[in-house]
Amino acid sequence: MTARLLIVGPQGSGKGTQGVIVASAFGVPQVATGDIFRANVAGGTELGKRVQAIIEAGDLVPDELTSELVRDRLAQSDAAEGFLLDGYPRNLGQVADLDAFLDGRGESLDAVIELEVPRDESIARISRRAIEQGRTDDTEEVIANRLSIYERETAPILDGYRARGLVLAVDGVGTLDEVTERIFAGLATRGLRPRRSGAA
């Protein structure tokens, strides 16, 4: 069974970790924009060279190039049976790009997993992680600013997907296993079940 999924959540929600677990259980690649950027830069691809020049200039990778990189990744054979997107689309422009790409292939998203974590909890988790990793740049002010950007840019995306009936809201507070179980239970209500036994 194919599974075309998107996982969304604020920083500190655990979406990267849950994304790996869900993608593995469904036997589909986790497609994260940061990984795509790094892979193309490391591989010296034409797209990678353009990304590197932008990043070195201290600029954000524009939507058009980001979408081009994601389309290139989703066109690879391992994504033919599905994928789990993490970090894309980030705004309404990227949603339109993704819709156009999937429409062109006669495909559509099956579900959008929204990990709900209160702002205070996100800040506490990121602050704790920063201390554990010895990172001094993750101050509460910086973290709060990042969360504000997420709330501002991502809320309209979720509103749009909610209107299509795609959003699966999951309580992101609890142990890793508890949150994972909630995700699988929610996906099962939509007829989406992991391929790999013991995943749920």
C-alpha cells in the first residue's frame, strides 16, 4: 500500500524522530529538505552548487529552488510507492508547488500528521537539548523567535490541509513510544497501516 505523508510540528516536537520511525514502518523514504540540501551540496550536483552559493551568501534557499530539489528527490525510484515529507512544504507557495507536482503524477497526499506540543514544552525541550549538546546559540529568545516563524508560516498550511480533511492532529506530549502509538492509531483510522510487522 502506498503512503504519501507529511509530518508537521514545531521545533522540539520530535517530528524528526517520529518521521524516521513512521517512514521506516511504512517502507518509504523520509524526505527532509535539510538532508536534500546537504546531499546535493556533498554530491556536487548542479542544484547543489546553486544551493551552496545561496547558503554561503547567508541567504535562505528560495521556494522555487527548494521545490525543484524536492521534486527531483520525489522522482527517484525509492519514492515511487510513497514518502514522508519533513520540513516541506513550509508555506502556501510550496504547497501549490507540491500540489502541482503530485497532480501531474495522478497522486495526492494521504495524510498530514500534526504533532501538537504546547509552546512552553517546545521551549523546555529545545533548551534541554541545547544544554546536553553544549549549544550556546539556542537561547530562549532565539527559540521563541523560531517558534513564532513556525506559527506564522505553518498555520495557513495546516488550515488548508484541514479544509481538505487531511490533518491528523496528534498529542506530541508523552514518551516516544506513546506518541508513536498515537500516530499509528490515527493513520489506521484512515486505512493506512505499516507494512512492517511490529511497527505499531
